[in-house]
Amino acid sequence: MLLALAEEHGIGEQVAGLLVGRRQSLLCNVPLSALLTARRSQIGISRSSMARRVGIAKSVLDDLEKGAPGVGKNPRLPTLRKLAVGYQLSLPQVLVAAIHSMEAAHRVRKN
């Protein structure tokens, strides 16, 4: 699924290259909110500062870190790229976490 999404956005080779030998460490069951919150805490900056660093509105970052992006507000690839750079994470880590979050939200809506 991750590679299919990457291929769709023209970055399949880069993602595949990053995944080689690292599948276990990247494909964990951590939602995007937990990944972002933990990483920002490690970096040691406020949410407002991180929003400026990433280049997105603080309200958007608040929603992403709280795990409440809502219907129709799932981050798109350009935003995920900004998050990866700002949080000093690899794009595949951010993509996997975003996919995990979307799958979890889908399961909740189904029930």
C-alpha cells in the first residue's frame, strides 16, 4: 500500500530505496499524531514554533498532533513532505504513520 501510494505521487523508487532493510523499523503501528507529538517533544520546541518551521497553520498542526484531522482533512502529500522535513523524519515514516491513522479512522467509522 505504501509503495502504491508513493508510485502514484512519483516517488516510488525513493520510498522503495528507503524501505530496503528497514521494513520492520518503519512499518510500526504508530499513528501520525503520536509520531509527531513524540518527535516534537524530542526536538524540544513548542507547537507554535513547529508550525512555523513546517510552514502550516498552528490549527492544522494542533489537529494533526491531537489525532483529530476530521473528515476531508487528511493531510496530502505536500503537507506530509513538509512534516517530514520539519520534524526531521523520513518521508516513509510519515507516510506509514499517516496511512495507519487513516486506516484507524476508517475502522472507527465502520463500527
